[in-house]
Amino acid sequence: MVTVQFLPDNVTVTAEVGEPLLKVADRAGITIPTGCLMGSCHACEVEVEGEADPICACISAVPAGVDPLVINLYVDPTW
């Protein structure tokens, strides 16, 4: 199990490695906006602590070897 922390509201939930991020967020009561569900529209971009570039939550899963997984939710003003 991996601890997943969603910022800025500091909501924490546990998840299994390989579990889709959107499913984890939903279980935590977090809504991540989506558009295409294929990663091309970037509506679901989130920042992962320790990563240089944002990721698309719709096509990403909880990775192995990262605990806690800290995800910063933000609203893209261009979306």
C-alpha cells in the first residue's frame, strides 16, 4: 500500500501500486477535471512532488517505490 496525499487540501488516502490516479482521487472525495480520458487534452494535469513535469491523471497510476506520493492539484487557467 502507498500513502497518497492530495494538496492543497491535505487529503490523504491509501492506494495500491498500479491503481489509476483518478480512481484514488475519487475514493478520497477529490474531483480531478477530465476531458478526453486519453491524456491529450491535459485537463487532468497534476503535479507530482519530485517530478519536473506535470502528469495526466487520467492515464497515470500509483507508481511503485514512492511513499508517500504527493500530488498537487491545481487549476490550469488556460483550460
